[in-house]
Amino acid sequence: MYGLHLTGVAGTGLLPAPAADAARPRVVIRHARQDPEPECMGTARAVLGLPAGRQLLLSRGEGTATFTGPRLSHDELVHPYLGAAASVFSRWGGREVFHAGAFVFGGLAWAVVGGREAGKSTLLAALAARELPVLADDLFVTDGHQAFCGPRTIDLRRLAPGATAPVTPVRDASRWRVALPPLPGAVSIGGWIYLCWRAEVQMHAVPASRSLARLAARRTWPALPSDLQVLLALSARPAWDLGRPADWTRMDHSLDLMLQTLQAAIRPQASGRPQASGRVSSSPASAHALRKRATSRAATAAESR
């Protein structure tokens, strides 16, 4: 999960299949009863405060993540608590971690970035309903070239009207969980989609300088060092603002415009990286054609797996 080799997690059906990669950092997940410790974040050891009086003790040298306090249920451990351990170990290992989800389109991973209540999980669930692969719901972990697969779940605060995907209440019935199919452990990075609320559906290219500032602000554990060259390279990837109203009936229009924009950006790959274009609008005919192509690609990918 997230490019790590985790052990000590029972019932791993919700986690990505472990890759046979000796280079992946190994982390042992443990539970223990002990008195609370002062919180800290260092380059070799960290103590994180968690809800309900729990703590997470992380040791880089030992490769251990120890949860203390009331024992977590399996669904809580898989998401969101394993993400806390994965984010710290990933940052210790020189990777960058952002508060973002991600999906796969055109063979590339596209990060979906936004603050709390920005609609990241809702948008990803709508993409999953179209059978587009969702890479991660909550964290975007990258080595600068690839993005790593997260738990095979999306957790929603509320369901979209008319949603038909099977869901399970989890986390004391505070979330609705959508199960996701398996995916490869890592996918090459495409670029960035920054979510915002607007009166109308629209998409605008974001310059690299602005994307750099946003990515720097969205890093996890900013007290830990980052490689500026990696951040610069990531910010040079194509990026857009996706504005849309908080209206369930406009979701399809938002997805059509986003996928149409990405498709146009992917075409120049033969001569280099995808390129972000300026403001884009969509027509019903082009949106319908794009939706058919996306569904066909997803079906082909599923057959190949």
C-alpha cells in the first residue's frame, strides 16, 4: 500500500496486492497498551496523536508503526489510520505525500487536490461508477515519477442521489464505503486537478508557479525535509482548476469536461509530456463520445487484469 510492504494487517482484501519488490520499505503494524507519550515529529521517530485517546508510535530504524489506546476495528485501520503511518514512512523515505486522491486515465495517474469538503471522494466515486480506475482516495504518494496505489476503498460522508454502487456503513456509520477493484501498485504521473466550487462548470490551466505554491502547502508533515527539485518537477506537470457547482445534477457535466480536457492534454505525449491548455468547454456530442471511449478503455483494462 502506498509503495510500502506492510505486515501485521489481518484481512488484507482492502489493501493492494503486495508487490514482489525488495526495494519497498517494510513496515510492521502493531498494537500495544502503554501510557501516552509527548507528541513529536523527527527524522527517525514520531509520535502522533489520534482521536479517542489513541497514539501512533513510529520508528524508522525498527520499521514499526505501533497503535496504542483502544484497539482499532479493521475498517478503521485500513482507512484512514494506515494512511497516517504510510505518509510518515513515505516522507522518511524521500517520497512526497499530498492530501489528495487520484484516478487513472489514459494510462496516467491524475491527482485530485482539494481541501476538506471539496468533494474529492465524491468525484472519485463518480469516476469509479464509470468504471475508471481510482488509485487512491485520501493520499497521493509519489517518488516524483510514479504514484502509488492506496487502499481499495472510497469513504463517502453522504451518498449521491440515485447512486447504485454497493456501499457498506463503516467507522461507526459515519461513512459509506465503496469497494474498489485491484490495481497495479504504481502508475506514472499525469498531472493535477485542483477542485473548487463555482457557479458554473469550468476548467482553467494552472501555471507551474502557482501549482508549486499549492503543492508545497498540501504536503503532509511539512516539518520533514523535501527535495526542491522533485517539487519543481511535480509542479511542472500539467494542472487545472476544475470549478463546478455543489449540485449533484452537474456531476456528469463536470466529469465530461475534465476527461475531455485530459484527453486533449494526453495527445501530445508522442513528442513529450502531456500539456495543459487554457480554458476548456465541452459539447454534449464530444462529452458522449468521450464517455464511451473511457468506458471502453476501462473494460479493456479490466479484461487484461
